[in-house]
Amino acid sequence: MPQFPPLQAGFHALGTDFFSTIQPTPLSDAHLAAWNPALAAELGLPEELANSDATLDLLAGNVAPISPPAITTVYSGHQFGVWAGQLGDGRAILLGELYDNEMNSHEIQLKGAGRTPYSRRGDGRAVLRSSIREYLCSEAMHGLGIPTTRALALVTSSEEVYREDVETAAVVTRVAPSFLRFGHFEHFFYAGDHAQLQQLADYAIQRYFPASLDAATPYQALLDTVIARTAELIAAWQAVGFCHGVMNSDNMSLLGLTIDYGPYGFLDGFDANHICNHSDHEGRYSYANQPEIGLFNLQCLAQALLPLLDRDAAIATLNGYQARFKAAHLARFREKLGLTTHEPEDKNLLNTLFSLMQTSRTDWTIFWRRLCDFDSRPEAVNESLRDLFLDRPAFDAWAADYRLRLRHEASQDSERQARMRRINPKYILRNHLAEQAIRNASAGDFSQIETLRRLLARPYDEQPEFETYAGLPPDWANDLSVSCSS
Ligand code: AMP
Ligand code: MG
């Protein structure tokens, strides 16, 4: 019987101030509902593992790993702007590390495998609905080329869990080089455990930021790198219209990965103030606020690292975040527009476009994809784009400016169009697509999960058999809402 390859201790080396050992809680009636062959191949896992009982037992939490033991890590964080104290892996269990054929290490984590010392009042479980959403979106983000944790497998069960309704439990196998969060550092800073804080920073640098060791001030270099990666990450989110939904500091990855998929959403009709999380009454985590919240979280991280930093240098790099973000953001949007040169008027061109889209609630993804077909000849009307706007003359005026801008850099339509199709996705995981997979899965048919995973692994390619998946959300999707409940 094929066995999952042996896992290695990694985080374990830090010692028990940083984690608790734990046994996953067995899951009755477990079923391997999804297996990600693309990630399995990247990890160097043999194909037969998908059909092995040993794999199911491991990923359901039905066997207790002995060496290394499974662990859950402690972290704290700021939730909705407020210090929340100790949180920790309340339902995530780290099994260990897997080395791929290139000797890159990957942490393997079970999300929803039962209670841990950090579960507080929670049951340590995750519901099927949110597990499917996490499985699909993390793979969709990877397909889009955006740094993210990954998903290897989804185990389902008939075991009941209680949220607003009775639902069933599922376990997602998550994979990332590291699941370190800003909140891990905040934990030791606020506890006054500065020796542990330094130990954790040293571990992070040695394992994941080795280039920092060459810098005169490695901890400052670590902070600089995290700031740069966070700015790049959020710029990438804005470009595809991804709203995270719960950007608490405990949901921010030190590595700059998208992590903890909960009430996330992609923009449909453009609204800068879109709030994807039904529980976010103030709109703290709205689309437009994400860049600023990134800075807030980086300030939390810098605060926590302060015992290791020169205060003035830390403040100086934090002050550089806005400029870094703006540069990354503008670079992304120039690419989306198909521009290869920089002109001062580009910002205006974009801002005018955003305001037109806001008024018309133009569908974000469809607009950018249709812009890939833009015909820059003076007589061209670009009807299918024009139809996306209520104020057609205003769109025509914008299109005229855009045409001039393209002319200015001697843009060739067919070359630019091909380039833009590699930047502006055709397929994104709209809520209604995930919902359809969830409804099917609840009725026992898991096939849509793999269909969507395959589709979203190639979001920039035309896939004519899936044309309807690139369309506007159907009317029934208007009633969908996602909240923190998961
Ligand atoms: P989240 O809002 O999902 O980022 O979770 C915030 C904190 O609550 C983390 O410490 C989670 O591990 C914990 N948590 C969320 N849901 C549960 C649950 N069902 N059982 C135990 N802990 C949970
Ligand atoms: Mg979380």
C-alpha cells in the first residue's frame, strides 16, 4: 500500500514555548473528496497516493503521527484593529515538512482536524462549505500567479458541526513553505518574551529569509522584505479584484502569501467600497481599504520586532510602504492596460477609468478581459466594451485618451492583446461558482470541485467549453453572503 512519504520536523526545533503537541481528533466516515494532482506532482508525491487508505487516514486525522509529533503553534493578533490577545492554531495542526525533489520544504497542515489548546470556545472543526471555498480559492490564486498557501486535499465526513445551521465537517490539507503569521511575533512581544521573539526571528531568517543574513542589520532587512512582499501581494489582490475579508494581523503571512481563506470574494461589478465579509459592518476590510490595512498590520509587526530593531530605521521603512505599494499598484495596472512605458498621465487615465466603472458598476473581470481585444484604430467603436458603461460618451472620451496613449508608445494591437491576455484573467472564482460546487458536494457529488480546480489553474487561457463560467453571476447569486462563520 503506498504510504505518504515521511515528514520532517521543522518548526519543532523551536521548542515547546512555540507550540503544543497534539493528536488530531479522528473523523468518522471520512472520504477523500478532492485530491490536487497538480500540487501532488509538484511535491513529488506518487500518483497512487490519491487512492490509498493510508493517505485518507493521515489527512483525515485518523492516525496520530509519532515522529515528528503533530503540533499546533501559538500566536496572537489584532482583530478588526483591536488587540485580541492569544489566538493560535485553534483548528490547524502541523504534521511536519515534506521536501520536494528540488529539496524545497513544505509544511503540511490539516485545517479542521479537531480541538487544540488554542481552540478557545471553538470546536476545532471547519465546515464543508468553507473548506471547499478555501481549497478552490487557494488554488485559483496560485493559478493567477499570486503568492498563496496551497491545498492538497479535501476530506469530507458526515460528522455534524454546529454553526448557524447544522453542517458537516471537512478537513483541508494546506501546504506552504511556512504558516508563520505576523501574529506569531506579536505573541512573544506582548508577553514580554523577547528571547523567544529573537529566537523566532532568527528561525524565520535562517529558514525563509537567508538573504537578510548578508545585510548589516538582518532584522531590519527581514522587516524590509516583509514590507515589500506585502505591498506586492496587496497590489496583486487589487489588480484581480480579490478581497480577503478578514485582514487581521493573525491572518497575515510573514512570507507574503495569501492565507486563511474565509469570507473572501472577487469583485463582480466594480465598487471600490465593496465589503465581501457580511460580518464586517464598518467596512474595515473593504476593497479600497486593503492597502491601508496592509500598512496597519505591518505596523503591528514592526512594533513586535522593535526590541530587535533601530526605531528610526523601522519607522523609515514603514513610511516607505505607501510609495512601494503605489509603485507596485501602478505597475500592475499599466500591465493590465497593456502599457510598456511610463507616462505621468497614466494615473489620470486609470482614475478616470475607475470612476467610470464605479458609476456603471462595470464587471471588473469582464471589463479587463474585453479590454484585451481593444482595437486602437481611430474608426473602431469597441462596442462590446462600450456596452459595459452607462455613460457611453464618457467611455468614448476615455477610449480616445487610451488610444492616444497606446499610439504614443507605438503599441501594436495583436502583440499587446496577447500580452494583456496573460495579465487579465478570463476566469476567477466568483462566489456563485464556489456555491455551485458546495451545493453539489452537499448532495454527494464532488466532481465540480475538480472541474473548477482544473479550470482555475489556467485562468488566462481561453477554455471554450467553460465559457459560461466566465459570465456574470446569475440572479440567484445576489442572495449569497459570506461571513466569518466557517
Ligand atoms: P479566523 O477568523 O478564522 O482567522 O480565526 C481566528 C482564530 O479563531 C484563530 O485562532 C482560529 O484558529 C480560531 N478559530 C476559528 N474557528 C475555530 C473553530 N471552529 N475551532 C477552534 N478555533 C477556531
Ligand atoms: Mg485565521
